[in-house]
Amino acid sequence: MFVLAITLAIFLIVAGLLTYALIRYRHHNLETYNEPAQIYGSNQIELAWTVVPALIVVMLFLTSSRVILATQDSTKPADAVDVVVIGHQFWWEYRYPKLGIVTANELHIPISDPAHPTPTYLEMSSADVVHSFWVPRLAGKMDVIPNRVNTMWIDPPTPGLYLGQCNQFCGVQHAKMLLRVYADTPEAFAAWVAEQKKPAVEDPSVAEGREVFLHSACVNCHTVSGTMANGRFGPDLTHVASRDTIASGAVNNNADNMKKWIDDPSTFKPGALMPPMHLNEHDLNAVTAYMMSLH
Ligand SMILES: [Cu+2]
């Protein structure tokens, strides 16, 4: 608000003088027109228009750096939640090292009560190219860069779904690399953590789909905890059915979309780095049922 007040005052002065000059000195009649006095070289005027703006810029610089330093220096409370964020072409990996959880694309965090703060500290890096984590209602942008760890923290006080978008052009499907942050009440967050910590459910009714999954290339790219599938090129699928969307927010998560996705990801996301699996109709249905059982 302080910066806004200063810039607003500058705008009003400049725009006011300009409007005044436009009206006061508009010429009506060429016959009676006299050129106003022309001033060439004036140390006073030049000094004034150099020194005054320089002082204003120094003042704006000091005010903003105070806020930036205070934000970055805040001490991390013991109850803070740690999340390792890894950007991939074109999805987000989230690892909670203290909780032993790995998930993708939908970040769950607890809301933070100002009296008892539980902020979430993000440690961010990239598996391939530069991405950028940007959820406008939570914080500023932070670039996600290979071979470098950037950090930021977020602490929304109100529960809800906060949407965002990868904000550095990272390839063909950059536009569908969406961010979804779920700020949960402490109880809802604890319940989510308890569910995610469990190994994948072994529903006997989808045993056939599990076999197809475990005997195809899926396992090279995807992890399902408790099975031999431990690939890390694609999202962790241990609890994929618990997510509202698939493919980084590209489409809603339901059996129909899941089937189309597994058959050919380019239906929704041309250029996604999962190849079309081209399973036969029977196997495709079985694998889809298996995916939808992974709550
Ligand atoms: Cu990206």
C-alpha cells in the first residue's frame, strides 16, 4: 500500500501537469500565437529531476527489501510441513519426506492458524527443464530449476482449492501443467496423510488388471507401493484414484477419462511423455479398473 501510494502520487502529479499543459497551452488562433519562452540548459531543473526520482527509487527499494528479507528470514516452526517439489515435463511430483508420502499433481497441505502456525516449506527442483511454481493466491512465483534447490513457504489460513499454473514455458504441454493445492483443515489433512501412507489396496476383483499392469511397460515409469512397479519417470500411482484429476489437472479423474488416457494420452495432452499403450480392449478395461481401485 505504501508503494502504491507513492506511485499513485507520482501518476497524479504527472498526469495532472500534462492535462493542465494540454488545456492551458492549446493554441486557438495561429495569428495571435506566440511561442512560449524556450529554456536551454538549466542546472537547477536537471538536478531536481535527477535527484528527486533517485531518492524515490531508493525509498521504494528499501521498503521492498525490508519485506522480502523479513519473509525469507522467518524461522521455521517445529510443526512446519516439508514437501519436496519436483517439476517434470508436464506434471508435478510431491514428496513428504517426514511423512513418508509420495504423490503427484495435487498438493495437500494443512491450513495454518495464525495463533499456531503450520506453514508448508517447499524445497523445489526439476527433473528436466526449468519450470515455475505459481499459485497466485498463495505466494509469488518461484522457478523450479534443474541442479538447484529453491525454497519458499506457504500458509493459507482458509481451507479450499488453490489453482495455479506452471509459469515457465517448458515444452509442448506447458499449458496443461496445472497446479492444484488443497488447503485442508487439520483433521482432513491428518485423514489424507493416513490414507496416503497405506500401501496400495489389493482389491481381488481387479487382480487381472493388476497382472496386466505389472507385466507391461507401465512398471518402468510408474510406482505402485507394495508391488514391483517402482519407476519414477511418471507420477506415483499408489493412490491415483484418490485424486480429483489426472495428467496434472488436464481432465477429471473418472473411469472414462482414465481409459482414454491409458489408451492414448495425446487424446487430452498431445506431446505428453507417456507413450500410447495400445492395449487390447480387454486388457485396457482391466487396467482401467485396477487404476480406479487405487484409492
Ligand atoms: Cu512446466
